[in-house]
Amino acid sequence: MYALVISRLRTRIVGILAIALGIGLAVFTWTDASGYGSLGVGWTMGDYGFLSGSLRMLCPFTCGIFLSRVFRPVAVKGAFWLCAATLTLLFIVPALPADGPISLNGVYESICILLIFPLLVWLGASGTTTDAFSTRLCRFLGDISFPLYITHYPVMYLFYHWMIKTGNHTLADTWPVALGVMTLNILVAYAALRLYDEPLRRRLSRHK
């Protein structure tokens, strides 16, 4: 869809599409149309899973395309640490209960997706590192972000299987294994980056 449609659209049309998808996402999450109390949808073809999963994916993706086209850097000191601290605070917020016909958790998720996350992307892209440690850390995180996103699912589901099989569900019971899973995911992502992703990109770049 991106290669054949979205990439060919003018920036103004992409912006209108992003707004329309944002409204759809807000209505979907606020009314808890999935019945899950969250945007954790798209895992099945049944119960409108394909449509809801498509909305979940297309909205932030299209917003990101629009953001990349209109981006202009702003001067921000310590953007990396500011964004990292903000994300940490956002991620530790527990699931919020429903309040009548409105899903508070859906409101929170839509605000994060439609407002806060794009702002953090803007700030992060505007930031510049000023010391060697931050530069190396940012480069490493940027390099493994995509392979980590692609490869973490099998390991995550193995972790879920272990939790279900052993009955260990609390942080006190699972933190050593969870730490190992996180470390393994990073190592697998780094291996995929160095042994597959980067060599393949170099090979394909010669055929442009």
C-alpha cells in the first residue's frame, strides 16, 4: 500500500489521510470497539481483526510518513534523555479502567499514539548528541531498533509459553528469566543486523 499508493500521494493528501485515520483510531479506542479495553488488536482474521489491525497499523504509519515530509528540526538540549524519561513514564502507567461508555485506557492510548509519540519522534530527530557515550548509545539503539522489532516476537512467545507452563506470573517470579529474554532479544537483533541486514543493504545499494 505504501509503495503503490501512499508514497505517490502529495503531502497535503497524506496529511488529510493521517487526520482521517487518527479520527478513526480515536473513535475505535475511546468506544472500545474491540472489547479488549486496549488497541491490542489484529491478531486474528475473525471478529473484524483484519480491519482493526489495519487501522492500528495504518494510522501511526501514515502519521510517520507525513511527519517525515514536514519535519523541520528544532533546537532541543538533551533530547535523547528527555525522550527516554518521557517514554519510561508513559510505559509504567497501568491499564486504566473503563468509565461508562468511554474507555479511559483507549483515551490514554490514542493520546499517546496521536500526540505524544509524534512529538517525541520530532524531538528525538531534532536532538544532537554532545558526548561520545550518548553518540555510541544512540547509534547502537538506532541500528538495532528495526531488527529488534522484527525478531523479538518468537522469543517473546517462548517466554509467554514458559509463564503459562510454570504458572509464574509475578515480577518476583519472572524477572530473572525476563532479563535473560531481553538480553537474548538484543543479541539476536544485533546478530541479524550485522550478519544479514547490513550486508543485504550494501548488496542492494549497488543495484540502485
